[in-house]
Amino acid sequence: MADLLTRLEGRERHQLDEIQSAQARLESGTFGVCEGCGDAIPLSRLRALPWARHCLTCQARDEHR
Ligand SMILES: [Zn+2]
């Protein structure tokens, strides 16, 4: 497994981190809750991006910062 991890680079590796942290949030019961405003992330967004940390509003705000 460690060997596989070292071969993953850039985006793939980042995505793996995101998936792992999504799993941690799932276990702690905070999965699907926006880290920015605390609101529920819409299911449609979670379907498109299961490891999303922010709702669209907060995501847009972050991108424009
Ligand atoms: Zn939000």
C-alpha cells in the first residue's frame, strides 16, 4: 500500500487525501456538513463530489478570495 501511495502524484494523491478525510468525517458524523457555514451540503453536490468540504456558496467565496 505504501508503494502505491508513493506512485500517486499531484492530483491523484490529493484526491486520496480528500477521500480519507471524507471517511474520517463520515465516522465523526460531520460528513456532508459545510466547513464554512455549517449548513448541510446539497446531496446533488455530494454526488458529484463526495469529498466536498464546502457548500457551493462557500466554495465560490473561497475561489474569489
Ligand atoms: Zn457553506
